[in-house]
Amino acid sequence: MALAKSLGISQSCLSSRVRQAEADEGRTNGLTSSEKKELVELRRKTKQMEPENEILRRLR
């Protein structure tokens, strides 16, 4: 708690950052930062492609 306070962040924020760092280092299970970034990008592309695919379906 004191560390979070000295950093000017909440305890939950500090805990989240520690968990993410541990995942990035392979010390715990979970998505790494790069995997999370890739997932966000893939979801964005999927969302973009859905209307395009619908247009193609209608043209068949």
C-alpha cells in the first residue's frame, strides 16, 4: 500500500501492473502485453471486416 501511495497510484493499479509484468516475464499464466496488443488489433480488423463480408455475401 505504501509503495502504491508513494507512486501516486491505487493499490489495484499497482497490482495490475505487477501481474502484467509477471506475465510478460513468463512467471505467471496470462496474456503478455504483446499478445494483448495483437488481440486488440485482430478484434479491430475483425470488426472492420464484418460489414465488408456482409456486402460480399449479398453480392453472391
